[in-house]
Amino acid sequence: MANEHPAGDESRARSTHGARPARNGGGSAAVGADGIDASLACARQVLDAVPLLMREIRCEMRQSASAALSVPLFRALIFAHVKPGGSLTELAAHLGVTLPTASVTVAKLTARGLMRAPREDGGLRRRTLYLSPRGQRVVRNAREHTVKALGARLQALPVGQLQALQHGLAALSDHVAASGDHP
């Protein structure tokens, strides 16, 4: 109940969560039977669920990764998987580290044969990042392990809920990807 806001409290919810109400075809806010803006209620649920889910995913991904890979090294591999051709500067921002630290991270991964980081014209730290075939295998194995582990946990849900979850996640992903206003 702590996550619910009274109908008159939408402006506070909007300012504290940064959510904008979704608009239906008629141009008015989508309001549920309880009088609460449905888009804000959904946004609250996403904010509550995603951190929990990400903890589970990170835990499973790390369990499958080699013990020789530290968390920052593994996160750098995942970055290169998600954003092939990304820059060293983008990696530093993703890891929350300085450019020299990101450069050392990439040097370690390239020395282990997990990443390729060809230099661009214009300097030592101007590099584009790609997984090597070995790095791709590490990430693929981690993802497969995580899918199996999450799948085992989801087996307890009825098929109808699993289908609704798939539909909802696909709709959310498609909407966020189409909005184009994210980093």
C-alpha cells in the first residue's frame, strides 16, 4: 500500500518519479477504476520490480562467469555485447569509473582474449569495443545459464500469467525503444 497514491496526489507522484501519464486515443490520462492514473501505477510497479529482477539477473550472470573475471570486467564484457562498437568513454560512464580505469579494464580483457578494442585515429583512448569470439562465448554461456535459472523460477506461474508477462514486457520494451529519448 505504501506505493499507492491517492488520485489527488498525481502531481506529487509525477514530480517525484518523473513519470508522465500515458494518453489514450482520446487525449485524456488513462485512469483505472480506482481513480489512479494507470500509467503512474504501472510506472511504480516497474520501479519496484526492476531492481529486484536486476539483482537476480546479475547474481545468475556472475555465477556462470569465470571466477577469474571480476564484476567490473564482466560488466565491461556485457557492455560490449549490448553495444558493439561502443567507445571507451561510454564504457567508463557505464562502469562509473574514470577513462584511465576503463582503459585498464579493456587492456585486461584484450590481454585475456575476451575483447577487441581497435584504436581509432586520434589517440590512445579513442577505441571501439567489440567482443572477441571467446568473449562472445563467455557472454552467451552466462546468458544461457541465466535464462535457465530464471525459467526454473518462472515455472511456478500459470501459462496465462507467463503469456501476459511476455506480452507486457514486449510492449514495454518496444515502447521504450521507440521513444528514442534514452541514453
